[in-house]
Amino acid sequence: MSTDSEMLTSPPLQPFPGNQNTLTSDFSLSDKVARVSGAGRGLSLTVTEALLEAGAKVYALDHPKEPRAKDLGTELPYRCVAVRDTDLLYTVIEDIANHERRIDGLVAAAAIQQEMSAPDYSAENSNALLEVNVTGVFMTAQAVARQMIRFGNGGSIVLVASMSGTIANRRLGCPVYNTSKAAVIQLARNLAAEWGQYSIRVNSLSPGYTLTSMLEMLFIEYPERREQFAKEIMLGRLSYPKEYRGAAVFLLSNASSFMTGSDLRIDGGHAAW
């Protein structure tokens, strides 16, 4: 029979898997290899720049033949890949992994938007969006996870969702887009549950209204929405792409080493009313 002293003895602490040094080093991506899909423009390009600044070697994947911004002050290998071309996607990611002998991180951000009232949607419209926003994100994560498992180093995968995966946007006809982003949030949870055994963390990042070129084009067609959107946000303004840089670095770095299966929503308070 155990004595009281034996019953109160704590088991030895497990070793901390992250960086034992400074807080700054926890956020460092030095010597890490990452991929960003949809990286040739907009929010994804800004995130790519942040990962480079944090020390990562980043491979940009996107559909355009060339990224819209070419001079980032550092090396940015770019691959023209459409996420719907699954065979090419697998081949490109495997080739990169073979060259680098590792994969440490992924930001899967490729997506398209459609604004259309629900009665007007065709099956073709709906399937085209879901193929990119859900299946494309899933296949990208799968291709990277296969290489992470192969090399046995674990890693971090970030699926870019949206606050629209949590709420229905007022006066916007985006039923399929919003559904696709809800699917991305749920996909991250399921992949986290399945791949945790390989030390692969999977989280989603949900931005709010962001002043990208796509949104600016929308404001040209619907100028009243600039003020409308801002009023729906607790901070009373729209966000800028650079306001998501820290979140991306956090999610890919050791600073978030115990975070998986979570959705990091950054929306200025829009969904908290």
C-alpha cells in the first residue's frame, strides 16, 4: 500500500519542446522552410514578407505566372501552381521538400470570392468556389503534411479562413463563400486531431474586413460599403494586411507550440457584438 508521501510525489516534468532561450527566439523562424499558397498578392503577400523578415525561407505558390510584387529585398522562390491542379501541386511540394530536405510550415491562403444571392447560384458557381476554397486548401495541407510526416520533424499548418466562417455578413450575398470559410475552420480542427500524433499543429486564422485591392475594387462598385463595414466593427475602421503579420509568425513559430485545433479570429470585434 502506498504511503502518503509516495502518493504526493509528482511525476518528473516532461521536457519543454520549444525554444529554451528568449521570447524573441520563440518567435524566430530562422532555419525554417515554409510555403504560402495564394502568395502572389494581397494579404498573403504581406504574410509572406513577414515570414521572410522572421527568418524563414519561403516558397510562394499561386496561380498567376509571376507574383505581383517582385522586389522584397530577399530571395522568394515562386512556383506557379493552381490549387485545383492537384497532381502538379503534389509534385511541386514534393520537389521543394526534396531540395530542402524538410518542411516546417504552411500558410494555405488561396481563395476566391463570389457575391451572389442564394436563389441565383448555379451548381457550377458553387462547385467552382468550393473547389478552390475548401478542396484546394485541404489538398495543399495534405501535400505538405505528407512531407512533414516523411521527414519526421513535425511542423505548423495555418489555414486562412475568415470571420465570415463564424458570422453571416449583413447585407452581403455570400452564402457559399461564408460556408467555405466555416468549412476551413472545421477542417483545421479535424486535421489537428489527426496529425497531432506527428507533432503537426493545425490552426485557422480568420481575418476581418481587410483593405486589399479586392476590397477596394468592391468599394468602387459599392462606395457606401466602406462606411457600412467600418460601422459594424467595434474599432470603427477596417484592417490593413500588415495587421496580420504578427499572427502568422506567431502561428508558425515556437511561440504557439501548444496551440492546435484553434481558430484565431482577428476582426476588430466584429463578431463579438
